[in-house]
Amino acid sequence: MLKNRLLFKYFCAILLIYPCFAFAQNDDLFSMEIDELLQITVISSNGIEESLIDAPASMVILSESDFIKRGYNNLAEILVDLPGLDTIQTNGTSYITSYQRGYRTPFMTRTLFMINGIVDNHLWSQDALISRQYPISMIKQVEVLYGPSSVRYGPNAFLGVINVITKKGLDLAENHTELLMKADIGSWDSNGLELFSRGNFENVSFDISGRIFTSNEEDLSERWGFLSNNLYNNQKVWGPLLQHQNDGEFYGKYNDKTDDWGLFANFKYQDLKLSFINWQIDEGYGTQYAADRGQNNGDWQRLSKQVLLEHDWQYRYNLNIKSNLLYRKSRVWGNWAEATPDWNQGMSEYSYISISNWNSSNNAIEIKQDFDYTYSEYFRYLLGWRLKRSDLTKAYDVPGYWGGYSSTISSDALGPYGFGAGVFHSTDLNYDFDSKPIPNVPNDNRVQFNDAGIYFSVIYDSFPWRTNLGIRYDYNQIWGSSTNPRVSSIFKFNDNQSAIKLVYGEAFQEPPALQLYGGWSGRLANPDLAPEKAKNIEVILMHNSAHWLHDMSLYRAFYDNVIREDAINNGKRVITGFEYKGRFEYSHFLQGQDNITGYIYYTYTNAKTDRIYDHNKQDWVNQTKKLGDISPHKINMLIDMPFYDNWHLNIKGNYLHSATLYSRNPLNIQNIKVASCMIFDASLSYKISSWNFTFKALNIFDRKVFSPGVGKADSGNDFSKRSLGFINSLTVEPGRSVWLSVRYQFDLK
């Protein structure tokens, strides 16, 4: 990590030295009008440029001006404000977990996350690891698409797509370059630095961005009994592990540090483009795990490296051929201090203890080609194929951990108690095991397979009608094949300011290697897992009036072969929902000021499952009931008010109605619900010349909020004895935080 950080600092220094020319101010940050919103160009719905009104999907678009006015410092903050997403911040194995359209999952795996159309979900877990590693300053717009999209994107575009579109050097005038610097400081000793540069010259353009972020994170140990320092420091529970430390801090107290960074670059020469994605997350375990089972002072590290070579060829005026060659690497590694309660009679206060280091290294290479052929003014054909070769870890390489696979410890080394070389007891005087896996998981713990896909779509466009017909076939050597159609019809009226859309789509979610092969020491492995299936029918109504853009979606989704957290295809789900997305713009009550803008979003979600967990039988049973952890009503609202030419006041509120808990959660049988809550945020920004200063407060009134636990959420809430399971049944959300951001941008001529 140190080498990478030094390289990043060297890169930052180059960008700081290089701007030594005259600069010109960019005054177009806040210029979007309400009557232009339906004509915004989007890419994510069909993989081609089309207007929002023509996109065959429900979408939310956020522009660069939205990021600046709202004071966003990272992508995770954006998700909290979106309709149709229930977002939980655990600061744990994932910084956030977000359930799109009411589909609860152990991780954020059913939403496809992309940078410029390049999938960035983790290869092994398929988790969308959205934390603080992505530079906000590189983003042109974020496109959030709701509903199945497998026809265009293949596997795992199951609930929807989040596509981050970055600013390109080619968008500048020729022989121009631009430099943007952004620095953030905030509560809990949090610091962020971003640099972004782009340029456009004859036949050559580029964009480069980088970000580092560090934080001590908020100490939440007093907010929930199973996060108490009395448990982290309990001698009976932890024994000799309390003599050990991580990153210079002894175990035995709440400690949740963050050290993230990311580098992103695109270089374009004529029709050829070379792109790089390289980021690393190094975070603790936050509030996810009970303090009598896991110390949150650990390193949970994730890495993504991607290299893309792309050729974009325009043949005459009506045929575009795009060819991609992509190499991906995803890795997850770190350390973990664990205390498993001693199950022997009279020993429940004591533990079998371990400190483990683990690794999972994964890579893939993918070739794909897309054809876009405009046959006439009425017909447009889209065709594409892809071939992917994956080389993934099976179980974690985790030396000495409960008989887990190890590249460095013999399987015959069972340790003092026969459970693994690294498993000791809290009554022991010393803990002296220390072994790490090698960086690359050996071949005997890997699986290699191919998968391929082909799709075809046709667009018929004759005003006022626009119709999309598409189908895709995918084949995977592990789990077999899947065929998915998508059909939509759009009728535009009212001088192209209104539209009604009818959309039917299907999608599939491939089982991740993490569950196929068991992850931790091969437990809960199921190599026979089949893909999940989704079918979604939706009606969308869009209407643009003088002051409002109204966007309403009514959908019903059917899910089959649901993969539970214990790696079993078992169950069906039916989710009915309604989403209203309204954006407004009114003249300011002060003469000479820019217009007042904002939004109001409302989400209704009714998520049902036919399988629930019976705590008396300790098993799943057939019964139709609410899925749980999903708020039935959600309201997001925002108002942005400019004043005195250079000032913007932005106030937003997010309301979540009380929610029933997931049936696996022990609190469910106590009829405990997550309480309703309303959280307000505010930001005040000042713009002068090329400078922009933003002061922001999140959770202004310091509300003490709980969200549902993630995964099994099985700890319970009886703090007088050991927890019932590893994962906290409720998640403690952060309190108030304050942030100051400074942004500086100039153009070089």
C-alpha cells in the first residue's frame, strides 16, 4: 500500500505543478432549466445516446451541478437520497448496503455498478463496493436505471444499473486543458483530496483523476450494547488476544479507521481508447459485528484493477462498431480477530479465539463487440456479443482458521484444540499463532470457466411512438444458460413534453463464487446454485409542465430461485411498488436571482416472500409474509435556493417509515420494528471566480437512528449475555457530522 500511496502523491505533485498558464472561469455549473430535463442525453438504458424521454426505463439523472449544489463528497451520499433504494451504512464488510426496489440481499449484489459502462462489481462476491474511493470531481453525471436490464448488460443487471459517466477531454475545445482540485475536511478527523485533469489536442485527448480519503470514523460504542467497549475488552471473551494489536492499536476498544484511494484514467487517440481503473479500500468492521464475536479494529481490504482497450469505429454515417478488450482483477484480503462462544456446558462466557489473515484473488478477461446500425429514420438495430474467461478463488485462503484452506499451513496442523492451527481458547495465557497467505491463491483452490452472451435489439421510432424489442442469450460453464427478453413501447404527446411508457423486462443474477464455493473455509458451499430470475412489468408516466417534471412508475416484479444468505435456491418474491420523482423550478422571490430548484421523491414498496424463518424450528418454512427490512414509504425532498449571486443554500430531508424486520432477525419474534425517522441535511456553498466553498452538515439534529442489520442480523438484543450470532440485529447509523469542502477549477488555453 505504501508504494501505491507514494505513486499517488507523485501524481498529485505533477498535476499541481503543471497549471502555469492563464485560466478561464466555467460559469455553466448551475444552468440546467426544468424544460431541458426530458431532453438530457442518457446512455445506460440501451447503451446508446438517447434522450431521457426516449429511454425505455425509469431513471434518475444527477448532473455535476447537482453534486456541487448538494455538497456531495462521495457516491455513497448520493444513494441515500435516491428513490427506490433502502440504504444501510454499516462501515463494515461493505461501507453501505443498498437494496434497490425492495429486494433484500446479504450484500449490494443485485445492482450493476459501472464506470463509463465498465462493470466494477467485485468479481468474487459481485458486491457493488461503493465507498469513498471514487473522485466526485471526475463525474459528469450519474445515471440510475430501475428495473431488469440483462438484454443490454447480461448477468447481474438484476434490479437496476448505476452508471457513472465521467467528464472527457474530448468535450473540451481543441488545445484546451482543465484542472480541478477538491479538498474535504470533516468530523472524526476525516480528510479527502481529489485531483482531476483533462485535455484535448489534435487527435489526442485524456482525463486523469485521483482521490485519497482517510478517517477515524465515529465512535458508536455507546449506542448499542453489542458494540460496547466492555465487550471488546472482556477478558473472559477475548483472553490473550487483548495483548495483540492491529495498525498500532491494541484490541479491546471500538476502533474503525478508513484509508481509501483511487486512480482513474482515459487516453484517446483517434478511434482508440485506453482506460484504467485502480482503487483500494482499507476499512474496519464498523458496526456490523457483535463485540463479543469480532473486534472491529481490523483491515478489510478490497482492490479493483481494470485495463480496457476500446476501438470505436464509425462506418459511413449509419454503422458504429465498438470493440472492447478488458482485463479485470478483484482482490479481498485483510485480518480478523474472532471469539466463538465455547459451547461446552458452563463455558458460554469463554471463547475459542483466533486472529486470521485471509486472501481471495480473482481475475477475468473479456472480449465484446457492439454494433449499432441505423437502417432508416424509423429503424435502428443493436447487436452485440461477449466472451469472458474467469479465474476465481473458491474458498478464502485463510491459514489456521477452523480447518479452512491454507497456502502456508498444513491441513494436518489442527492446533491445540483440533479446530485449526490458529484456534486457541480465551483461558490460554498466550496466543502465538501468526501466519499469512500468499498474495495469489494457488491453483488447487481456484476455478476457471468461460461464459458467453449475445443480444439483439431493434428500435422502431415514428413519432409519437417509439418501440424497443430485445432478447439476449447467455451461457456459463458452471450454471448453464439463460434467455431474457425486454419489450417496451413509448407514446409521446403534448409537443414531446409528456410520455407514457409500458416496459416488460427479464433478468438473471448469476450465483457468486463466494456462495458457490463457500467463502470462509468452504462452509455453506453449494456448487449447484442456479441463477436467480426476475420478471418485471412497469408503467411509466412522464410529464413536463411549466415548473415541474413529473415522473411516475408503477411496477410489479416477480423473482424466482431466490438465493438466501445460506447459499440455497429457495423461495419466490413478489414486489409491488410505486415511485414518484418530481423536480421543480420556480422564479426566485428576490429579483435578479437564479431560479429556486428542488425535488420531491416518494417511494411505496410492498415486498412479499413465500419463505420465512421459523425461530422455534430453526428452519425456513413456507409462508407468505412481508420480506422485512424494507420501508413501505419513503420520501426524499430537497430545495436549493440561490441568493446574492454567488451563494446557494441547499436543504434536504429523507423520511423512512417504520419497517418490519427480516424474519431471520431474532428481534422479529419480539415484534420489534425499525422506527420511522426523518433526517435533515444542509449545505451552504459560495462561488467566486473559479473557487467554490461548501459547508455541509449531515444529520443536522443529530438523530440517533437505527437501521436493520445486514446478512443474518442474528445477534439479538439481550445484552446481559453473549450475542446469539455474529451480525448485529440493528445497525447504528452515524450521528451529526460537519464538512468543509474547497473546490478550485480552471481551464488552460
